Amino acid sequence: MSVKIIRTKDYDEMSLRVAELLAAEIRAKEAPVLGLATGSTPVGAYCKLIEWNKAGELDFSGVTTVNLDEYKGLDGDNDQSYRYFMNTNLFDHVNIDKTRTHVPDGTIEDPEQACREYDEIIAATGGVDIQLLGMGHNGHIAFNEPSDAFSEGTCCVRLTESTIEANKRFFDSADQVPRYAYTMGIGSIMAARKIVIAVSGSDKAEAVKKAFTGPVTPWVPASILQEHPDCTLVADEAALSLL
Ligand code: F6R
């Protein structure tokens, strides 16, 4: 297995390690392109980045970002949208130029147009230097759910019941979780020069085991990361407990 593993004691240490990897990339390049994720996993790392930015130790002025995904039908002012999440958990608190922060546009009705436009945005950045990922309980990365083939570019996906179930905690009820999302494809994720996947908690241990020690299969989307030349798994002891 070529995936590097950074084992941490707990969520807080995982967050620190992830933030250090992102910060190193930001410091190393004049115009770094970060691929970012939403969800519970990266929140602690974003807090660290904000802390270092406020302390004058980390400059976001040259940074461009592309996010993995967005719910179809939600606009950026909707507090359940991933654009809103990124603004409130990171962008509003650092000196980043918001016009260089990109999230798929959930308000575009036509999936073909939405996906084409997002692929053009990703291409115009010149490519992602470091892509941060979380992982779903079913091994999904971004909203690429288990299926019989790996996706290429941005696509419109129907969320699985397990993902709707997992994400309903952010909504008033499961009924309110949008059924469709726009997501970066597996091909686009794999094109990133570096990948960091962060995983925390014993509830993800089975998925970690399947993704990183099992066969590479689109039925466990994260398993494709075994084929990436520079992928680091940052996970706490609980998430690594079955490895
Ligand atoms: C979020 C994303 C998802 C999450 C995954 C884990 O942009 O693409 O794949 O990374 O569902 O979510 P959490 O971190 O909430 O467990």
C-alpha cells in the first residue's frame, strides 16, 4: 500500500496534523490551490488555520480553493449549503479573496451545465496542489457513492439512503436533506498533486479497513486512493482500530 498513514491519539491531534499539512502547502507556494471538504471532520483543522492566520503566521492572500461538492437546489445563503459552511467555518475568518473560493453552484438547474462549468473552474485553477478529503461510512469520497464505476469529472448524483441518514443531523429532518448533489468526480480528485484524507472515530474503522486494505473497487470509492502517488491518511486510533 503506498498510502502514508499518520496515526493520531484523537480528533484534536488529527486536526492539528491536517492543518499542518495544508499550512505547509500554503507557505510553500505563491499561489497554492487547495481542494477543500465540508462535514464534521475538517472543522478542527479549519479552526487551527484560522488561529494561525489571526496570529499572523499564515497568509491566505494568494490562496485559491475549490470545494468538493454542493447540494443541488441550495443557494449559498442557505445555512445548510456547503458554500455557507465554508464561509462560516473558514473563509469569513481569514484574509482570503472570496472571488477565488469555488464551490459547485447548487442553484444551476441543468446538471450538464453545472458540471461543465465546475470542470472549467477546476481546469482554470491549473490543478489542485493539495486535496483534503473526509470519508463516509460507506467509503464515499466527496459525494461519489458506491457504484459499479469510478466517475471522471464533476457529476450530479442521487444521495444514498445511508448518506441522507448520516447528513440529516444538519437538517430539521431527513425529509429536508436534498436528494441530489453536484460533486467533483473521482478522476478530478485523483488529479490533485497531493491528497490528505482525514478520518476520525470508531464508526469509520470498518470503512478505513475496506478502503485501505481491501481491493480497489468503485463499491468502496475511497479505495482508489491506494493508487494515488502522494496520498496521506491522517486518522485517529479509533478510526485505525481495525487495521
Ligand atoms: C464533504 C464530503 C463528504 C464528507 C464525508 C464525511 O464535502 O465530500 O464526502 O467528507 O461524508 O463527512 P463527516 O466529516 O461529516 O463525517
